[in-house]
Amino acid sequence: MQLRFHCVGRPRADLIILVNYDKEIRESERKCAMSLEGKIAIVTGSTSGIGLGIVRGLAESGADVILNSFTDTAQDHALAEGIAKEFNISARYVSADMCDVQACRDLIAEVGRCDILVNNAGVQHVAPIDQFPADKWDDILAINLTSAFHTTATALPMMRAAGWGRVVNIASAHGLTASPFKSAYVAAKHGVVGLTKTVALETAEEPITANAICPGYVLTPLLEAQLPATMEKYNMDRETVIKKIILDRQPSRSFATVEQLAGTCCFLCSNAADQITGTTISMDGGWTAM
Ligand code: NAD
């Protein structure tokens, strides 16, 4: 409105320039909006928890989505069909075990196009280092870190061919800080943050970004699985363990939600985030500020 006010009494050519300028601003605003229509997003480990929340957020923003886990049940396929119907987009479930190097690469190759890659699959095991089972160490490193290397390496040429791409890695507050008894998880998540920065530098001059989201605690099946042992260890009931032990690290004393994580992921995928690359976004209620 202000622009039009300044136009009063000016020659018509100026008006045309200003109207065009106004249109450009609107176009730029539209481009910064969250529509991901026409994009194909692959989210690893997305049949539950954060991955499923992110799939739903991306689908709501108009992206076509690929769900993944290693289970390949009728329920997995039905989940994808339900999401396709709910959001009126295309959704497919593709089974691939993120422990398996070739399966990581095949997941991306089979889909054949990947505009948005969300490396989310992750597992956890808690034990002191001297008692930490070597096979658990290998699995955690493979699923949480190595898989992201292989999927990214396969997806980047596709993003380059399409002239646009987004890599969003789901790291953790444990990608920035440590906790006792989580050696493999902390090592893997710090690795994910390092991988993210490297991918960002290698793609810095291209319309591709790579970032990591670092959540604090989110109440998903992964965290639920840790509750019984913690309840036993501290001889506390579920609610007390959540309040006194788990959320003790999180100054907000609240869990981050999968919907909030999906919102941040969609923002990183929007054009508003074109210049955000190689960084971490903490969603930890202040944990890593301490
Ligand atoms: P979750 O257990 O709810 O979901 C994990 C998903 O990964 C599931 O769909 C599972 O089927 C899949 N998965 C597991 N192993 C796999 C494999 N070998 N191959 C393919 N898929 C596999 O866990 P979540 O809490 O939603 O965690 C998702 C990501 O978020 C993980 O990387 C985790 O480290 C990270 N994270 C979680 C929290 C939290 O508090 N829940 C906090 C910080 C970071």
C-alpha cells in the first residue's frame, strides 16, 4: 500500500515498474511458503515416531513421500496408503534395512528420484563402555550414521540432476553433548553432525542444503523402550522417571513433539531456508544451552 501511495501523480511507466515490483514481492513470498508440491521425499525409519511425524508433515505440505523401515509388513504398506489418501499425495512404503550398506543405496536407487532426503532411522542401547556389546556398537553406528552416508551419496547426483535438494539429518542433543552409557549413540550422532557439515560444504554453491535437527527428548517408541530399565534402576514409577530423570536434562521440562520436528523439517525444506546449510537446529528445550 505504501508503494502505491508514493506513486500518486507519477508517470504511468513508474506505476508499471512498481506494480511489477509488487508482483515480484508476492512471488518471492509465495516461493518462501511451505508448499512442497512436486517434490519427492524419502524418510528413512519412518513407520513410527519422529520419522512418521516428518512424513506426515511433508505430505501435508504437498510432497510425495516414501516411507521406510526393515519390517515390510502389510501394516507398513497400509500406513503409506492411508497417508496418500489423507493428504491427497502419492505415498509408498519401501523396505530396506539401514544396517545393510547395499540396501541403503538400493532404497534411493529404487525410488529413482530424491528431492528431499531425511536420514532419520536410529536405534539406541544404553550400557557402560566396558560392558557395551560390540554388536550393538556396530548396529548403532551402521543404522544411525553409516546409512546416512550411503543414502546421501546415492541421492546427491539425483538432487543435482533435478537442480534442487534438501538433506535433513535427524541427529540429537547427543550430537552436540554426551551422556554416560550412550557411547555408541553419542559417537554416531556427533558423526551425523560432522557428515552434515561436510555435505553442506560440498554442495555450498549448488541449490542443495544439508542440515541436522538435534532434538532433546521426544516421547516415541525409542524412548518408551528405555523407560522400564530406568524405572527399575531408580526404583521409580513411570511418571516420576519421566519428570525427575529424563526431563531433568531438558530445562523446559517438556518433551519436543513429532509435530514440532515435522514443522522444523518442512521449514528447512522451504525456500525460506535456502541460505541455511551446514548447521544444527536444536529442539531440546534449552538442554544444550546449559
Ligand atoms: P522410533 O523407534 O520410534 O522409530 C525408529 C524408526 O526407525 C522406526 O520406523 C523403525 O522401524 C526404524 N528402524 C529401526 N531400525 C531400522 C533399520 N535397521 N532399518 C530401517 N529402519 C529402521 O524412534 P524415534 O524416537 O522416532 O527416533 C527417530 C530418530 O530420532 C532416531 O535417529 C533417533 O536417534 C532420533 N532422536 C530421537 C529422540 C527421542 O527422544 N525419541 C531424541 C533425539 C533424536
